[in-house]
Amino acid sequence: MTQKATRIAALKAMLGDDLVLAGEDIARYCRDWHGDVISDALAVLRPRTTEDVSACVRATNSLGVSLVPQGGNTGLVLGGIPDEPAHQVIISLERMNRIRMLDTDDFSAVVEAGAVLGSFKDKVEEAGLFFPLALGAQGSCQIGGNVSTNAGGINVLRYGMTRELVLGLEVVLPDGSIFDGLSTLRKDNRGIDLKQLFIGAEGTLGIVTAVAVKLMPKPSQVATALLGLKSLEDAIALYRRARHDCCDLMSAFEFMPPLAFTLAREAMPDLAMPLSGENPAYVLMEISGSGLVDIDDLMQRFLEGALNDGLVIDGVIASSNSHARNLWLFREGMNEGQAKRGPHLRTDVSVPLSKLPAFVRDAETAVMASLPDCLCVSYGHIGDGNVHLNVLPPSHLPRAEKDQRIYLAKNIINEVVDAFGGSISAEHGIGRLKRPDFEARLPDVQRQLLTAIKTAIDPNSDMNRGCQLNFASTIP
Amino acid sequence: MTQKATRIAALKAMLGDDLVLAGEDIARYCRDWHGDVISDALAVLRPRTTEDVSACVRATNSLGVSLVPQGGNTGLVLGGIPDEPAHQVIISLERMNRIRMLDTDDFSAVVEAGAVLGSFKDKVEEAGLFFPLALGAQGSCQIGGNVSTNAGGINVLRYGMTRELVLGLEVVLPDGSIFDGLSTLRKDNRGIDLKQLFIGAEGTLGIVTAVAVKLMPKPSQVATALLGLKSLEDAIALYRRARHDCCDLMSAFEFMPPLAFTLAREAMPDLAMPLSGENPAYVLMEISGSGLVDIDDLMQRFLEGALNDGLVIDGVIASSNSHARNLWLFREGMNEGQAKRGPHLRTDVSVPLSKLPAFVRDAETAVMASLPDCLCVSYGHIGDGNVHLNVLPPSHLPRAEKDQRIYLAKNIINEVVDAFGGSISAEHGIGRLKRPDFEARLPDVQRQLLTAIKTAIDPNSDMNRGCQLNFASTIP
């Protein structure tokens, strides 16, 4: 037998056939969300319980192979895709998708890592509450992956990143032991908060198997508006005004260029224009709440003030849920439209809020100066200072030339991010894709701390080797 | 010279006279907030800059003595008080109190660790914004201590613990190197979030020297109400209703027993009764907001509904700021009133919100069964499941007998906390006071993780030795 066949046989002997998938069946676990990367793995392990996960860790440890934890495989930075497939086994949490507890009186739930975010949100809403994490991939992404990547999304400005929604974690550690921290306590100040280490670690310190989360009152009223503005500077000013006027009830504030309409209609040609597409900047804004505050009235009065002051020059307030859904389609359809134009650079950067307009201007100018045949599309989560500044090469170019422009554009943008004191990964994480750029920017003190922690918890670098930092240079 | 005098001389030689305080002048740094413990130290170091802190760490390392970081010294668990004074040096951050940056456009600030919380809040409000951390000790406590203890307080249910307000940290590590993580980015998902380790670590992993924090819109409207209820169960039901009706605009929801009025008036005899003191339970509730929502109207309509449904049976809404202040005096005066009755047990526990009434009933019953001559006073932050269940021995008892009852009551309450899956420290931390009870409850996996991290970052246990866990058993 080959080494691969021997290892698969050993895994099946230790774990049973049911948990071990190998051969052609594993292809869907080995390619990334966009289909940019097709990899492989020794096998895919599919545990049904936390004890199964522990057994999987002990089994792979005994064979000296590394584990790559995978959630819904919707990540954008290759955090769950093997880069040394001959020595890596994927562990998929997809079979662990139960809601273990949902207590509406306590505003909390405990859910297994493999639960699909959208399904969990639905179950919570059926119970009369709300889980606010919301992202494009919610129909496929899984809670464990959301925690491991500290997922962001469109509601961060109101409810925070995933980290702020987590009350407790259950994690299988690199030696197979189980960290049981599934408390739903709102306040628990018993020293160092160990669970924080695993949030955003992308599986490099252990495998998240279950999560205790905060739930919120369900917003029974939602007001949505799409607004035309004179500039991105005005969008920032409008955001500031909205923070003050809308009393922490704003749940989304996204900005888009006029090109958004073109791109969205390339993907969805039937989409009717909701307002003139000729303003220099657009904001999609949502206010929401439960209970006694009149949210529609609040939106009306806020916009009246902003119109009177000239901050908003055109706008439409959704008159129904389906109308609101339609407005969101322009924001979401942009991505599809860009995808239709072929390979392009997707960035996910953040800068201090007050510097956002200057950053977008400088970064777009720098890209256009070096790559005048490319198209810049900047949009994102303004309240978080988070910009997705994408660069589209001309569609007629051969693939290799497109890839070269994408590579150059990424480096140009990252340099501008550095100059603004920004982050090269606002919400997507590091994974394997951004590891070189992350490592190149990592101060020595941070690198030493990360290495010390990784060595303390995962001394053999068995957990998601190759992700975030290149801790181990030798593969058995 | 004695060993002590030699060490002080060595510190002065290395750091200069200005940074080193010794002799009688250090008494105020060596006793705890309540005056329960009077300790000592080799010296007190008072750095003026981050580089000074680094020099202090290197100097004490070279002498083989341990550092005890201290903020405003308002902690309640002896986290900043030496327990091996012959081998420990206090480092006070009080001279590092500058606001390094305050950007109202960015809703952020960078402030040094020694800044007094109340002064910082004032400066932020002068600039038109709001820093929501609010606790009784805010006139003395310092931001660095707030971060190191992950301080809670009365606004947690709206704005979170200190952890949720921190955007970035600067920390001097146990080897004297400087961790520079003072970013004000709202979203930054570059892998493991190292700063989380230092929040709540009570100085055991390094010394927080500066903090980047989120600022909020200033609540221009505040509505405060003191309400009489039939039971603690009804207080929980009212809280749930308020979460739904008040749309995330509730900023405080405290419960108190009728005894609160007696205790507060023992401390402040001139305090006029704001309503009948004969209801079984009281809630002090605050709704606040900036901008366009009519907060008074919201409070009115919320209370009308709660009165109609019989959840509230008596109540008063503050008619002015000074009236509101007066209502808060009952909540705050309780502590002073208890202090006047002499030594007593102060607890700080949390349980899942839905179990809070059952917990208070069971814990008070258990205490009264064993200690029938004591008085139980339960109050706290209901929305956080956080109860301060205090036990007052009869005032005529000799000190030793009071102390014995306090010790017994603590153990009785902690056993009930365990049975409810609660925490023995909801917001005060572990320090040295709660270390034995913390260690006795620590699962092996957590202990191993904590030890691995401490060993990785502070291998000689130089930082706040004796606090949280007894990592090192040998003192040089």
C-alpha cells in the first residue's frame, strides 16, 4: 500500500468507517468558496460528537499528520483548505449541528459548531428572539467557522463582531482534551478569559465544537433607505449624524459607488433602478428595533434633517419588506456582478473611520496610476471603517495578465493601508492566502507572543499547520 | 545594609530617585480600598512614561523581585496589594495619566493607564461624546486597572464590560519589551487577538500602560425611574419586557430589597423616601439616548404597560437630574450603610439570568439556616445575572466571631453558586482574596492552559506573583 492508503486504513481502523471519508467523495471539501484553489487531503473526518472530535485529534496525532478544521467552507482566505494535502486531514464539523439549548428567558443559546448560521438564525427567530450575526454566506457558513474567524458582516456597527456575541466555548485542544467553557453567564470575571484565544484563531489552537451565544430581542420594525450623496466625505458626516440622531438603533450603514447599480444589473438584469444612479456616492442604511419606538418615524425625521442640511440629495425609503429586500439586492448583487466580470482582486481592509475617504481616494489613485486599464470598486461597512476596495482587470486580458494585475494591485493597496495605520484584514482573517502579507508586517514582539502561545498550546503545530503563521517548517 | 535597603539602593541607582518611593511614604499604596488589609512593599515605582515602565521591569528582573502593578487601588480582591512584601515592588501607573488622542470624528481615544476614570469621562463629555464605563469607584479608579480587571459597573447591560470598550492596548511585557497594539481600528481580524489576554489578567502577564477605547454618542436624554414590585421574579419579567419594549436603549436595571432604604438612610439620614418602602422588591431603571427618540415618552409608555399588567405596583419617575441623582443615592448609599454596620461579607456572583430569583432564594435560605443571626442583603445588576449577596453579622459580636460568620457565609453561598452553574466572581476579579476559591474550582484543562500561557509569557512568574493562580511556589 502507498503511505496514503496506509494512513487512511489506520484512520478507519481507529475511528470506524463512518467517520472517515476518502477518495473522490472529498473533492467538495478541498476547493475554496470561489473555486480559485483546488487542493486535496489525506481524508475528511466527519465527527458526530465532541468525543468523536477528541478521538479524531488523538488518531491524527498518533499518525503524525496535521488537522485542518473546516466549517461551511465559505472562508475567503483559504483557512480551511490544505496546503500540504499529503500530510493533512480535513476535519469537518458539519454533522455536529444541534442546538443544545435555547433559553428565551435567558436570552442565550448553546449551538454546535456545525450548525449553519442561517438555519440557527431561523430557529432563534421562531422562538421570538434574534441572533444578529448576518453575512452574505449565512446560508452555508457554520457557527464554528464564524467563531474561529471572528466573522463580521453587516450588523457589526450595532451588535459587534462574532467575539462580542460569544458567551462560552467548547474546544477540543491539540492533545485531544476538551476545554469545557460553555457557560451562558453574562458576566464572569474569573481571571484570564481563555475562550478569547480561540476566537479568530482559525483553528490553529484547537477545534471549536460548540458555542454559547447571546440572543437579542427580535427587531419587529425595520426601516431601510437607499440614499444618494455628493461624496464619500458626506457619507462619513451622515454616519456621524446618524450615530447621534438614531440613538444606537442603526443596524446597517453601507456605502457603495454609483457603479454598484451597473454591476448589480449585470448579474440581475431585471432589477429596477430605485433612484437616479448619477450621484457620486450611495448609502444603504437600516434602523431597527423592537417594541415601543416608532422606527419608521425615526427614519423619516432623521432623513428630513439630513435633506435639509444638504447631506442627502436623493433617497428612497423602503415601503415594504420586499421593497427593502430589493434595495439590499443592489448591495449584494455587486459581488455577483463583479464575479461575472472574471477574476479580480477582492480586498478587505480597515482604516480609522475619520480617514476612510482619504484612504479610498489615495488607494484608488495609486492603483489607477500603475494600472490605468483596471477598474476600482470601493464599498463596504462605513461605520466600521471597513472597505472592500476591489480591482477588476479588463475582461479581455489573458488569465496570466489578469493575475499579475491582481497581484500588483494588492501590493499597491496594502502599502496605502500601511500608510494609514490600517489593517489588511478587517473581517476575513488571515488563513493561508494572507499569511505572507501578515507575516511581513508582524512586529517582533507580536511574533514572539504568538509563537510562545502556539508553542505552549500546540507544541507540534498539529492544528491547521500553515494557517496564520508558519510556525513549523518541517512536515513529518 | 539590610537586604531591603540594598535592594532599594539598587533600584534608585538603576532608575533614579524620582521613580522610586520607599519608607513611610508608601503606606497608602499598601493597604486595600476597604482598609481590611494593611501590607507593605520593598518600594513603590512611579514611572512617567512607557519607557520608564520598561526600565522598571528590567530593573526588578535584575534584582529577582516581583512586580505588583497598581492602578487607583480601588480593587476589592487584593489584586494590587503585595502578599510577600519583602520580595515585591509595587508599580503605580498614577503618573501616566495623559489623554494621548481624542478623535470625536473617529469615536475613539487613546488614554494612559493611570488616568482616573471619572476625569477621563469628564474630558470625553466636554468633547461632546461619552465613555460609558461607570462604577462607584470612578472618582479614584484608573483606566489601566479597569482594563486589567475587566471592570463592569452599572452600564454593562447596554455597553458591555470594559473588554467590549477596548480597541487597543499598549503593554510592557515581563521581559521589559513593549507590546504596541494601540490601534483604534473598529474591525481588525488579523489572527489571534493578543490584547484579549491582558484584559482581566490583573497584571499577571504584563503591565497595561495605555488603552485605545471606543467612545459613544453622549446620551442627551436620560429617564430614571424607581419602581416597587411584588417579587424578584417580577423584576426578571420586567427586565425581559424592558429589553423588548425599550429597543436597546436601557442603560441600567438594578434591583434592591426594601432594606436598601433603611441602609441608605443610616448613611444619609436626610435622604427623603421617594416612594413607599414596603414593596418586596425594587428596581432602579434608566433609559437613555441621544438624538431624535423621545426618551421620557418611551419611559412613560413602557411603565404604563407594566403598571397595567401588574408587573409594577408603585413607582416614581425622576422629574429632574437632581431628582434622578437622589434616586441613585439609595442604590449607592446601601454600600455606605452596610459599611457603617461593620465588617460583613461582600459577594459578587453571577448566575444565568433565568435562575436569578431561585438562586437568591436558595442562597439566602442556606445562609439563614446556618447563620440565623445574620442579615442577608441581595442587590445588583439584574440584566447581567449579577448579584451582590452580602451577609451582615450582628453588630454586637466580637470581631473574631464576625469574621468566622463571614467565612462560613462565603462558603455556603459559593456552594449554591456552584449548584447553579454560576461564577464566584462576576465583575471583581480573582486577585489574592479569591484565589483559593478560584483554584479549588478550576478544571484541570483550564489550569493546564493557564499554566502554559503564564509560563510562555512570564516564565519566572515576575508579574503580580500570587495573584489569580499560585504559579510559582518559590520566592527568591
